[in-house]
Amino acid sequence: PSRAVEGFDAARSESERLTTEIERYRTAYYSEAVSLVSDAEYDALIRRLAEIEREFPELAGLDSPTQQVGAAIVSAGFPTHEHAERMLSLDNVFTIDELREWAEKALAAAGREVRWLSELKIDGLAISLAYRDGVLETATTRGDGRVGEDITENVEFIPAIPRRLEGRGWPRFFEARGEVFLSGADFAALNERQHELQAEHAAEQRAKGVPEDRISVRYPEFANARNTAAGSLRQRAEKKNPRELALMRERLGRLALYLHGTGAWEQRPDGAGAFTQRPDGADAPDQDAEVPSLENQSDAYRLMAEWGLPVSPHTRVLDTVDEVVAFVEDRGAHRHDFEHEIDGVVVKIDELALHAELGETSRAPRWAIAYKYPPEEVHTELLDIRVGI
Ligand code: NAD
């Protein structure tokens, strides 16, 4: 065989091997909230696969993990729900040079001055909150980007997520997208609680005469905040006894949220006041209210904050790429000083008209990029909350 064919065959078998391995990690991560490898190791496998696919584009099918958002749902038993607008992932860069290169290309594509919405990349779990007439209709996980799990029943126990919006001027229907996370303090508190519960469990066992070396670990320590948040959010109340149910609610109560985007955003058809009567008639609407004009994503954040939705205090709108780079470096130097874990910075073009103009690939918008910080340590995570127990 000629060298090119040999090269192709070798590339194909490597890409198949990589795909199988990556799929195993994805299923564990997205469906069971368990990390079998570190994020950096996972990212390296994805990068290698993408490299092969760049060389041999015929290997890059739409079913390749490089082309997909999240993973298909392996059911924890929740009903599924189709997002009104697709939820995307983000493309990544790993060096400042790559970040500058991306910004230059984005600027050229925009063809005009832009402002850069610069945000912390929260290491949590993506969620979509659909509000109709100011009332939460559904809360859905990202799933594969089109269809997620309807976890509305659990959101009732998360005080950070308002069931009813405050203020006025909400669109008749809209989707707020954000990241659910456990703060460092709440993660520590949950683990303290696990120790307490394990001690009680051990005492009960001892009282029953179970020998010390046979006492089971029923409440293990949680290994990382992201997976604990994901596992908690996707627990099912069904089949839980009252004690387990109380514990599940306690964990849900500790989850926090910051919004980082919008999906569907439906104004009233006549273009007048953007909100209608609530089903319960509370806060009678002002039908003549001005429709708030949305020019930038930062305007959407400001409005959502006025309506009582949690937005990040760490977001900045910056004028130049140099300022963005300074932001990335500064936040990187303080990456453990925030209330949540971060794995990078997300840089977005602020102007919404440009979002529409630049569009998206099969898995990510062209107007945003995630810069990921280099890993600090490699460690294998053990056990996190398993869904359904
Ligand atoms: P991603 O983590 O690269 O980034 C996209 C997501 O970031 C968005 O969908 C959004 O939910 C989130 N996000 C956080 N802050 C944001 C902000 N300010 N603005 C916009 N979005 C923000 O991609 P992904 O598709 O969520 O997951 C892939 C990543 O997940 C991998 O790079 C890896 O880190 C991790 N992963 C790890 C394993 C493992 O086994 N360790 C397996 C699968 C995935």
C-alpha cells in the first residue's frame, strides 16, 4: 500500500480508539457525574482527535465527539424537554497566542469595532430556565444541546433560582442560560455533613453489633464540587425515604447559579410592553411599558439581574484585546479566590447583531471562545454522588 493509504488506515484506527475512549468518559461525566480522567487529560484526547480529523476530514463525521454538545441522555428517569433554542458548547483555546489569533479573526469577520464581554468560566453544570409571563415554566439540563432533562421538580428546592421574576418588562417567553455550581463554602459544608452522617451511620451499625472492619461507607466524601453539583441536581425524589429526601433537598438548597446567556427571547407580537398578566394576576402588568432594547449581551444580563436572576459580579465589558489578555492573566493568578471553581475565561463579542451575523458551528458559537487555564495538578477523582441513589 502507498504511504498515504497507510497513513489513513493508521489515522482511522487511532480515531476509532480515541472515540471509544472519549465516549466512555463522556457517558460517565454527563450521565453519572463521575470523572474517570482529569479534564486536562480529556481535553488532550479531544485535541488529538481534532488534529487527526483536520488531517483526514473524511474521518470527521457529525457523530464525532469533536462535533457534539454534551452527550445524549442516559436517563436518570426525568422527562425530556426540547429547548426552544439550541444550547451550545464553546470552542477552546489553550494559549494567549491562540486567544489573540481567535480575536483577530473574529474582528475581521465582524468588520467593525467590537467590545469584549469577558467572563469567568464557571466549572459547573449548564442549565436552561424557561420563563413564561414571568413565571418559571421549565428548568432543563443541556443534554445533547437540543433535548435535555426536565429537572423542574428539583429546582423548587433551589432558592437561587426564582420561580417568579421581579420587576417588569420581561419578554413573554424567554430562556435564561447559566451554570449551576456549588460554592467552595457550600462544598465544604456538604462534606462536613457527609462526615457527620457517616459517623451516625457507623454508630448505628456498632449499636447493632457490626464489627468495626465491616462498617460500610454509606456517606463517602465528595471528590469535587462540579460533579457533586451535577449529581445533586440530577437526583430523583422517587423511591427515596423521607430521610433521604430531606438530604437531597438540603443538597439542592446549597446549589448556586450564575447566568451566562440567553436562548429564545420572545417579545410581545405587537412590540409593546414586553410582559403580560401573570396567571395569578399579581403585579398587574403595564401594557404600555417600553420594550427594553437589547443591543448587547451585557444588556440582557443587566435586565435579568433587575428581574431577580443571578448574574456574575465578575463579568467585564472590555474595549481592547490587550485588556482581555490582562483580564485572563489577572483572573488566572487568582483562580482559587472566587466563590466558585473556574477552568478558564470566556470571551464573547458583546453586540447581539454580530452574534446573528457570525452564527455558529455544529457545536459552538463563532462569536465566543473559552480560554482554558493550564492544569495545576493531575489527580484521579474517586466517587461522587451517583445519580439515583
Ligand atoms: P466546555 O466546558 O468547554 O465549555 C462550554 C460550557 O461552559 C458551556 O456550555 C457552559 O455551560 C459553560 N460555561 C461556564 N461559564 C460560562 C460562561 N461564562 N459563558 C458561557 N458558558 C459558560 O464544554 P462542555 O461541552 O461543557 O464540556 C466539555 C468539557 O467538560 C471538557 O473540556 C472537560 O473539561 C469536561 N469533561 C470532562 C470529562 C472527564 O472525564 N473529566 C468528560 C467530559 C467532559
